[in-house]
Amino acid sequence: MLAELQNISKNYNQPGSDIHNIILNQISLQIAEKESLAIVGPSGSGKSTLLNILGTLDQPTSGKVILNGIPVNSLDEKKLATLRNQFIGFVFQLHHLLPQLTLIENILLPVLPVSDKVQQKMAIERAYTLIKRVGLTKQIHQRPLQLSVGECQRAAVVRALVNQPRLLLADEPTGSLDAKNAGQVGQLLAELNREQDLAVVVVTHSMDLAALMGKTYRLTSGKIQLILP
């Protein structure tokens, strides 16, 4: 199994009280190699929290996260950061491109910590291949303010894939886009899932985007349930 959540719970304490808000309640989820799945649910249901726990950006109150057979709670912060950088790619609702950098400079930011010259060269070659794949070759030396929102989001997808992760986590990746660009980015994620041997987990409000994934789960009241076709 590529990734697994085992009995994940997440609670928050209300400031100044002993009240615990239960966001996630004993959630278990398995993600296989090359699988694609969507997590839908109302605002505030904990979708982004669940994704952040899966991506090791947040810690559960209880339960285990296992990535590539490795229980992440057994890792120190340095090893965890290395695993995250090599194993997981992230795409968010906002592209988070740095305005002072060109498109190619933004895309290559994840390559900076890579010390192995061969890996670095492969990542750079991969970046240019993916840039061509998503139709941004002509914009390669432009800065984010010179690009459309859709182009910026496609660049963010390339940046997430430049280190060849095995798992892509996307949090409302089409939430800031109009219908046309949302459709293009959603289709791109579905195609890259197939082309790149990549598992994709998408958190979204869009049932159109969810329909492009292989499975859809609904998260409500701290529990997750598979939506059958």
C-alpha cells in the first residue's frame, strides 16, 4: 500500500475551556499505487485537515500515518522533511508562486535542497518536459503577474511533480479558477495520474472534479464514507 491512515483522530481544544472539538474521528483510509480519489464534504468538515495529516504537514491527535511502509511518527523532523520532499507533491487552491521569480525559477524551487547532481539534472530535465506537457513553454521566462490564474495553477502542478513524487495531494486545486480553467486543471490532474504512475488525492467542493477521480469519499461529522457509483 502506498499510503495508509490508521484510526486517525484530530481534536481541538476550545480556548479557555475543557471542550474538545472532534474534527476527525477514527478515520482509516488506504491509497494504492496509481490510485486517484477525491474527498468531498461541507466546509469545515475537516477535509483539508485530513489532507494535511496525510501529507505530514499536521499531526493527528491519535492514530498512525504510514507512507511507503514507513510509520511517519517514528521519524525525526529532518527525516520526515526528506520523505515529504521526495515522496509527496502538494498543490493548493492558491498557486503560491513567488512574484519575483520567473515561471521556470518557481518550478525548480523544490530542486534546490537536492545535493545529488545527477538527481538535480534529472529533475531539471523533467521540469522542462512537464512544462511542455502542460502547454507553458512560451511562458517559461515570464513572472506570475504576467500569467493568467490558470497558467499559474498549471505551473504549480508542474512544481509539485518536479521531484517525481509518488503521491500528489491537491487541496481545492480548482477553487480559485473559472469553469473553463477549472476543467482544464481537473483534466490535467486526471491525465497525469495515468501518465506519471502517480497516486492523486484531491480535496474539493467540485463534484465535476471529483467525477474525474477513480473513487470519491464523503467526509461529514468526522467520519469518511465511500460514495458508490
